[in-house]
Amino acid sequence: LAPSGGQRFVQVASSADAADWSAFELIRLRGFTPALGDVYFFAVQENPADPTSLLAVFPMVHRAKACISISFSTDARNWTVPQPLLTCAAAGDRSVHQPAAPAMVRRRGKVYLYIHENVPSIRIDGRTPERLRTRLHQQLQLHVVRSRIVRYSFPLARLRRWTYEALRRQATETDL
């Protein structure tokens, strides 16, 4: 039987040689209170707008609201305040939309963001009553809830601006 709930958040470890690793430690995600929400996973990649920083695209549920967010880091441990990109429904402690990896791809002055909308069975977990579970499975079979990959695009300059502003704000707050 699957667990019926729990807290989800992100850890990081490091290695200089890919053989010996540091202990895991929780990342620091400014403005996010882990006790009030969940980060289901953290898709980290080199920032397409700034190769000196990392970008994470992730589904987040915080204070019972869900979205796909982004955050930036220069060290993989300290991350900027999450910036919501897309709102979506929450299914308990999960967002019904999830980023595909790599979530962001740069091409000719644009950034493409890939999102898997209405991930199959995401609304079903150990706490889902059997009657609702049956109805949700039927909806999936009838394609009432359509699962699909959606591509969004925006100018690369916008991602550069978001990166710069978020990292500058974080540096300013750290200096205080």
C-alpha cells in the first residue's frame, strides 16, 4: 500500500570526483515554507539565459495553491524566491501539471517551456476514496481529463531580466 501523504521537498549533495559525496542537505528556497506546502521535484538545468547560473522549473503547492514555478541559483543550495509561471489545480499535495525535462530550451532568441498538463493518475493517491478513484479512472479512460505536453514560448530577454532581478534581489537581501 502506498503512503497516504507526507512532506516533499528538495535535497542537494555535491562531489568533486563523482565517487565521494557530501551528505544530503535541504536546499534553501527563499520565501517558501516547507511545512506549508510541497515541492514535488526540482528540474534543475543550466540557465538558458545566463550560463553562470542554474534554473529550476518545478511544480509547487504552497498554502493549498498550485503552480509551475522557476527559481535561480549560483551555487545549487541557495535559490531565489519562486516565481510562478503557470497556475494549475492542486490534487492534495501535488500539482496536476508538471514540467517536462529539460523544461526550458533556448532557440533563436526564444525560450520554450514544456509542461505536461493533467498528468495521468496524479489526482489519485492512498487517501483517494474508492468511489472517487473509480470515477477518476473512468474520466481518464474517456479522455474527459486530457493529458498532453504543451509548449509555451517567450523572449530570451525576458528570462534574462527575470534571472538578473531575482539574483540581484537575493544578493541584496543576503547583504542586509
